[in-house]
Amino acid sequence: MNKMKTFRINSRSEKGQAIILIAVGFVILLGFVGLTTDVGQLFIFMGHLRQAVDAASLAASGQYREGRTMAEMTSAAQEVVELNGIDPDAYTVTVESCDTTPGDPQLCTTPPRKLIRVTGQLDVPTIFLQLVGVNNIRIHASSISEAASLDVVLVIDISESMGWDAPEGDPMRDPSQCNAADPGGAEDGYPGECQPFEEVKKAAVSFIGRILDKPTDEEQDRLAIVTFSTGWNITSEITSTWVRGNGWYSDKDQATALVKSLMIYQPLSCSEDPFGPCLNYDESGNYAGLYCRTCGNDPEDWSYYTTTNIGGGLLLAGNMFARIPVHEDALWVVILLTDGMANATDAKKDDDTTPPPHPFGFCPENIDSPLCVDHDISTRHHSGDGLYDADDYAHDMADFVGCKPTNPAVACNGTTGQGAIVFAIGLGNEVLKHDYEVHDRPYGASVLRYVARVGYAGDPDPTKDPCKAKDDAGDYSAWCGNYYFSPSGPQLTRVFEDIASRIYTRIVH
């Protein structure tokens, strides 16, 4: 009996121990489940916070690009964080730059870069850990974004049609008259009174103020001015397709003064028997437009008469990015503005530009109305083909500027370009003219749409063109992709403002 009693006591003890072990096991299991739940929740909130902080840093650097104050950048960052679903009562955001945190190795670089760091802190409520008195866990995330330093080239048409807002017969249609008017800019600060060219200069000056917005010794951006009209290069008086001034500018005042000083193309008068385009006057001394005394030979060669060398302007713009010092980390941007069609080119290698006149550039013989461009803009000829014209040349130079320097798109046909972002602006109804074009498509707007297409993503493939639907509908006055149309000069400021707002930012860390 004693043995049996002892056996029962031991059996009950073991059962109690087992129950205790099971209870402890459940508690431990519950702890693991609780910790797993809290850790999983932390990872979820960390992912949300990182996403929100990345977006906030881009927003803040975009404000930095606009020259906003630190308070405005912080406000933009907070707004974006909240739009990403973060509880406004549970987080804090800090925005920093080299100006606010001098000496910070992440933000203060040599050469200086436009870096913004956004740091977010978020209190994440716990589930299981509340049982042991831990109600919240604070997590952190930071992101550094860059308002990309810019190398911008303004490519501006200065052909005589930039004075055509004045009606025929008006003396101000004469380049020698409108250029000379208000010589010191006493009336409005802009020398000359050629319209719409004066509005072009005003819009460009406003844009320069957006790009070069810091003191010169702190400015990380650069800007250059290229003008184009004729392509041939005989004397300095009549050369107009060139890089103006000293090339790259980081001084806003210098760049502004340069733009204000620009004049539209003004050749010599025909009475001086010049070589190429000349200012023509009737017997009463009234301006009768441009003429070319040396163009009407047999066979007729009008290659010296045309004055819109779009391809030449693009070539000079693309070459600017190779000038020393090269800014490899900068965002390369080209903005092309013209009020007409491509009808002139640079010289061919075998051109003889000494009098008497010889065929100049890429202007096939016996092409007139319009000059130096065939009547089918859908065709694309290549250099060496007898039909290679000014429109083909402009297309090729667009590829040179916009196609990628490595692994170019298939539609670039092997052209390795500069990979620049290119915007194209058509000014006035001349870019919409389609006289004699077999498809009734406008000469000027069509080449500008192509330039904008290549400059949008480095790919001239028409199936990838954001303007394709507009092209198919024949709407060449609509803004799309990197193409803009301005019916007259006063609207150009709005165009340039829109372009400035599209300068990109990027996450760097």
C-alpha cells in the first residue's frame, strides 16, 4: 500500500509539472507571436516612412531648385509625407542643406552640389510590447536628393522674320531700323524695337533669372547663348550662327546683359553689292525685304539667300557640352526657339565661299517655294544624297544633341549623341505654314516636333512620341512632350516658366 501511495503522489507531481511547462510554453509562444507582430509592423511602417521621406526629399529639392526658403522646403516635405499616409501627429521632419549644416560631408561637397537631406522620425505604436509598458517605438529614415546642377544652352533664332510683327511697309520691319531704335534701352531696358524679338529677349531674361539664381561664386549652374540665322561664314558682319559672348555663364547679370544686347540678323544693303542676303529698298527708299544679288545665276542657286539655320544652331549647342571644363554630373538641357522652318545649313566640306558664288551648304538645286527644302517632310535623306536638304540637316543635328552617347536607341540609326534634354519652341504662325507640302504638314512645326521627340527620351522613334496623337490629328499648336507653341511673343514667358518647372531632381542616397 505504501508503494502504491507513493506512486500516486509522484504521478500527480509530474502532471502538475507538465501543466506548468505547457503554460510557460504558451506564454513563450505568445511572446514570440507578439514580438513577431510588433517587428512586422515596424518593418511595414519603416517601408512607408522611407517611401514618404524619398518623396519628401524630391519635393524639398524641387523647392530648392526654385530658390525657396528652408521653411518653405520643410513645409513642402511635410505635405508630401502626409500625402503618403503618415499620421501628422506621429512624425517629425527635418530638412537640411550645406547652408544649414556647414561642414557636413554628405551635403558639403567639392565642387558644390545642390544636395538636400530630409530626415523623418515616426512613433510606431506597439501591440504586444504595450503589455510590458512600451507603447511606441521611434523609427528613423533619411534621404538625400539633388536639385541637379544645370548646363543650359538657349538656341535662339535671330533671322529677319523676328521683326515681322511690323506689317509690310512699316519701317520697323527693316532690321536696320528696328535694331537701331531705342539704342540704350531707355524705354524698357531692352535695346532695339524688333518685334516679336523683343518679347523673346524678355522671356529669355526671365528664364535666366530662374536658372542663375545665386551669387556667382555660389552658383552651380551654367548657361550659354547660341544664335542662328545664316549658315555661311564670310565676314563677322554677316555671320550669325555662333556661340555668343564667352560661352558658359554663371553670372546672371552678364548673361542678362548679353541677351538684352542681341539684335536680329542685319546684312548689308544691296547697294553695297554684298555676297549673299542683302537689305533691299525700292526707288523711294522704302524697305522691300531681303534680296540676294548673287543668287539668281544660271543654274539658279538660292543657297546663300536662306536665313534659318536650325541645324547649325543645334550643332553648336551640342558642342558646348564638350567644352572644358565638362560638367559630367550636370543635367544637360537645350532650348531651341524659332519662328520658321529650317532652310539653311552650315557649309559642306568642299564648299568654296569665295566670289563668284558657288553652291553653299545642303541646298539641292532647283528647289524653291520654299527654298532648300523638298516638298515632302516625311522623307529623310542622308548626307551624300543629292536630295539632302536643310530639313534633313536639322534632323541629323537633333540626333546629335538628343541621342544617347552610349547604347543609342535603334531609331538613332547608330548616331551617338550628347544625351541632352531638348525643348523646342515654335513662335508664331510661320512655323505652321505648309505651302506646297504634299501632306499639308507644316514645315517648321514638323521639324520642331522631331527635335522635341529626340530630346524627350533620347529616342526619335515616332511610336514613342508623346506628341503622336496630336500629330495624327494635325494639331501642331498643342503643347505636348517637350514641344511648345506660342502664337505670339507675350506668351513666351509662360512657356519658359513651364520649362523651368520641369527641371528634374534625383535621389542620390
